[in-house]
Amino acid sequence: MSRSIKERILQTAGDIYDKSYDSHLKPEFFEEIDQHLDVLAHYFKVSKMEAFFIANILSFSCSDYRASYDRLASHFRCSSTKLLLYNEHVEQLCKRRILRKVNTSRRSRFVTEYYQYVEYYIHAPVLQIILRSEEFPDVLPLYDAFNDIYSLLSKVYDFILEVNEENMVEEELFEIFNEIEASYQHFEFIRRLDGLGFTINQKLVFIQLTSLYLKGIQSFPVRSIFGASHGKDEDRKRMKQIFISGEYALVKNGWVEIEEAAFFDDARMCLTEKAEAILYDCKVLLRDPVDAIKKQDYILYPSQFPIRKLIFKDKQAEQLHFFQSLLQEDQFKQAQEKLLSKGMIKGFAALFYGQPGTGKTESVYQIAKATNRLIYKVDISKSRSLWFGESEKLIKKIFKEYRMLSKSFDLAPILFFNEADAIFSMRKELSLSDVSQTENRIQNILLEELERFEGILIATTNLVNNLDKAFERRFLFKIHFEQPNVDAKAEIWKTKMPALTSQECSILAGSFDFTGGQIDNVIRKIEIDELLYNHTLKFSQIIQFCKEEGMIKDKVQQIGFAAIRYDEYGGTN
């Protein structure tokens, strides 16, 4: 029985990669693998030398590594300069879209500044074609077909993000957009944009702003928008100045306006009413533009949080104080620079764990308040769609949007995974259920993102014993939120109800094993009662509210083998 295309190509590529190790690229080595190269060259319709690089870069890509010349040279045990002799073959594969090329940054051990260098990896559609056991096409498509303008805009926006994140070179973005523009003139938006005489850079800026607008982001910093669409750093700086001066075409034509700012770097841009009207005419906005602005319910600003005094045990209070101090901007930047200089991950991830009602979520809000950072709050229940592929896309989108937000604000936001029990739980072993497989895929993506995370992440959980070990080591800070002791609970009661005496606070703290959240419930009931009946509650009535909160139905509460009886004040005998 003949092997499938998938088996034949992957096995052949793997054999070439294995044999390539320590080969020094000697002539006799290429003679040894000549038949293998014939197989790949015939399938991909390339030369044997091009087939050789496909096999090796494919193997690197399947191991989640990009192939740079020095990495390939290390595998072959030859010099990087020797590999440059084959550069034309690699570049030809990039032109065929079999390989993707990216420019990235690397720190030299001899040079203090970063310098740019090139990495390569297999274009995703190539691997998909192989895995489907399909014949390889003469020309690879640049993108999937678009059924509507929204999917088109979203895809172009993703391409821009890929360039900004150094997963695509600018030339490829321009090539893709030119082809999209030529192929989708039947979309009124594309036809209208094409007819205005804007450059490709200006069109991409407008599409970027439009995509952000559709996501509910009304304005965007000028310093961040000029990324992939305007090439080199000096070009971006020049275009920012032109933009702010009002000479930029999008501004002159009334599509984009500059919001007032005290400083150059604080300048923000937004779509004008004219642009919104045009988008509405082109059926890009299916409802009034004002409604689209109201989508940012997952973005929480420091001004939304009232200042609250939180009371914790000494060790816990010390840990939280240390973490909060770290997030003060001066300390935060210094810490990141120091970690970066040592080649370490410069992001900070913290896990707040403990029983419900112990102050985990409120601590996040107070830290954000104290450090003046906004919160990107992730609703876990909405992140676990069981539709294949959707959950994974959503998680990637969360981190992409967080990175965009980080570039948009002077202070890095807090990425907040609230009640993250399920998403950070132990991965399922050998499970065939769709639910388990989906959860495992989500967790694998999360692990990848956390490995290269550069911002601030806080996750809260009630079930720390179920935390996957792979996640555990990615949290630099792990803070246990314990149940408050009697003294702490008495202080909480006193803080929330100053009218109570110290003795009364001690009685409440000693009689009821409440979390901070449960104490808040009682306080709310007291406030409502006093509002409705316009009177001050007696202490005995406060005791009754406490019994209701603790669901104590009679005068005896069983705890293990002991019986605790409450006197008329709620104390124990």
C-alpha cells in the first residue's frame, strides 16, 4: 500500500533534517540525500537545494522555532557565512510564499544595542496542504476568500499586527494589500477608499483606525498608529510630525482628526464625523456610530474604583505591598530594564489564590487604583467557547489586544483573568472529548503567550490545588489570601462600622467566621434597613443579620463534634 502524501513528505523532510545534523554541508552529504531531495523537489516544484532548505526549516517550524542563519549553521555545524552562499535559494522560497521571512531584534554579546537580523519559518498554508495530503499548488494564495467587508478588514488588521509583532515583513503586507484591493473592488468601502488617491500607507492607517473603531476604541495614539504601514523608524517619526501638523492626507481630507494634547507624544487621532458617515454609507457600520463606541466594557479605568481599605495578615499585607510597589511606574521600568539586560522575561505575572470573599478581586482593583493602571478584564466564561477553533482565536485576540493597549497608553495595563480556575487547571491526559481537547488547546496557547509576556498579568483562583504545574512556574508572584483571623476581622468590622464599640467588633469577629465578602453583605443589609426605616439598628439586630448570613437557623451551630451556643449578643459559651 502506497504512503499518503502527508506521510511521504513529512517522513522525507524529517530524514533530511536528521541527516543534516553535523553534516558540515559537505558534497558527499548532498550525494547521500539526493533521492530524498528529488522527492521534495518534485512535490514542491522547486530545485533540490530549495528542497533542502524546505526540509530543515519545516522541521524547525514544527518544533516552534524560527530558522535564522546562525541557528541553521549550528545544526549543520558550519559557519553562518557559508550559509550565505545559499541565500538566493532561501529568498526564492520566500517569493514563492513557501517560507515566511521576518526581521527581528537580537542582542549581541559584544554590542550593547540591538541589531536587526532575519528569521524564516514555513508559511502556515504550506503545512496545512501537506497535512491534508493535497498536491502542492503552483501558486499559494495569500489569504482565504472574504465573504464580507468585516472579515476583510479584520484580516488586514491582523496582517498589520503581524508586522508590528515582527511575524511578517512590510513588503509582504504591501503585496497582500495590493492584491486584496484589486480583487475586492465590489466592496463599496474598498472602491471608495481606492478612489481617493491615498497612498498604500495612508490606506492601511485608515483601515487600522476603522478596525479599532469597530472594536469600540474611539481614539488611538498617533505614536502607535504609524507602525507597519510606514516602514523604518525615521519614516514613522517623520510621518507622525506631518500628521500632527495637519498635512497628512487623511487629516487634510477630513477623514481623521487630531485630539488636543499637551505634548507631542500624547497626541491621539480619531475618525471624524465625515468618516463615520462614509463608513455608514458603505455599510461598514450597521448601526449608529455612537453605539459602536459602547463596547469597551472589559476595559476598567482607575477612576472607576473607589478607595477601600483592605485588612490582611502581616505576611499577606507585606507581599501585596511589595507587588504594588513594583508596579509603580519608576520601579516597574527599572525592574524590566534590569531583567532585560540579563536576558530574562520582563513581564510580571501574579497569582492571587484563596477562598471566595477573601479580597482577591478587590485587591486587583486597589492595586490598579494605586498605580493608576487600567485593567483589561477577561471574562473566563466567555473565553471557553466549545466551537472548534473559536476559543483559541479568542485567547490569541486577548493577548494581541493587550499588546496593542500597552502600546497605546503610557502605563502598561493590567491583564486580569478573574476566577481563572478552569483555564489554568490541570490539562486532561489522553482525553478524547471535544471539551477536554478544546481546553488543552487553550491552555497550550496560554502557556506560549505567558512565555513571552512582557506586561502585567494577575489571575485569581479559588482552587489552587488544581493548578497545572506548567502554569504555576510562570507566575512570579503567588499570594495566598487567607481567611482573616479574629483580630483582623474585628478591625474590618470597625473600619466598615465605626459606630460599633471595640468590644462589639470583637464579639462579631469571634462569633462569626466570615470572610470579608460576607461582612460586606451584612453591612449592605444594615445600610438598606437604616435607609428604609430611618433608624439606627441595635446590636442584637446586627447579630440577627449575621446569623442570617451564616444561615444559622437555631441557637446551636454544629462544628465537627463540638456545639457552639450563642448568647443574646452573639457571643459563645
